[in-house]
Amino acid sequence: MASITNVQIFGLDESIYRSGYPMLKAAPTEEEFQMAVAEIRAAREAGEIDNTHIRRAIKLANAKGGGHEQYLSGITVTFDMTLSNKAWVEAERYRFLTFISSMSTMHRVAFFKIGESCNFYTSKEAIAAAEALQETYNGIDAVAEPDRKKAAYLELLYNLPSGFELMAGMVTNYRCLRNIYEQRRTHRLPDWHIVCDWLETLPLAKELIVGKPE
């Protein structure tokens, strides 16, 4: 099934502080910036969201209209995500959910263990059919029958089940993740339920991603 691993988060406390930039009268010095960020980090790690900067960030993240949640774009998240072919098609619609690198059917379709790479909902018949096509492809001599080899490759590639899963390294931000959560929390695909369950575990997820009434 879908999974998310190797998660790293950057710029969380810095972006929380920067959410207050619209109301500044003068730019902070580097020392002031670092001190404020350290204060935010300490409060957050202690679970104390009553910090002035954190309270403001929560309010802005949940304000309706006006783009007040823009600062969430500065909270960068990188991770490895495994989804089914069906879910990847939908994930690619998010402009700010960006591929770093991914496993490739184009390069490795002849070598995948198809049965082990498909989710629970993929029928045994679909898996067996794809495995048979893979066996056929691997059994053709590319030098002796180049055209047949090319055709067999495409037949295999186009007949991988929708439940076939691939992993990709991704980079995005809290603003995009908030949008994903809002749109996919009750989606029919189980892949998205797993993704949203993971989103709920991120730092300040309840306040900044899941959404908390103003």
C-alpha cells in the first residue's frame, strides 16, 4: 500500500516568524531574526503554541481569503512517497508537488517483481497477465527480432495494472499540503487516506494543515 518515508522539513520556524513581516516597521537584524526563530522553535518543541508568533501564524493559516496563508509556502517538505499508478495520475495535478526523482517503468519494467509491486486491490488475473507479458518480452532476442521486442515492450508497459506502485522522491510545502489535505481527506482512493494520515503527524499539522477554526 501507499507509504511515505524519509521525511525532512525545512523553514518551519523561520516561516512562522516571517508570517509577521507585513506588519513590521523596519527589517529585523540578523540577530533579532535568529533570536525570534529560536524562541519559536523552543515553544513549538515544548508544545506551547501560545507563543505570539505561533498564534499569529495559526490565525493567518486559517483566515478565509486574501492569501494570508502565503507564508506556508516557505515551509519545505521533502519525502519519498509510494503510490499506485492510479493515485500518481491525480498527484501530478498539484503544481507545487514536485518530483525530485522517481522509480521508472520506462527503464525497469522488464525487471520489476510485478506481483510484489501491486496493491491489495489488484486482481490476480491482472497481475498474472502482466507477468506473462513481462516473461514474453524478456524471452525475445532484441537482435534477432527488434520490431517484435519493441512491440512486446509497449504491450507490457501499457498493461501494467492501475494498482502497480512506484516510489518517488518529492518536494513541496505546507501550503500545497494543506490544499491536498482539504481535497483528499475523504477521497475514494485508499492511497490518499494514507497520505492524509501522514499529514496529520507533521509539526503543527492540526493548526496549519488540517485547519483549525480562527
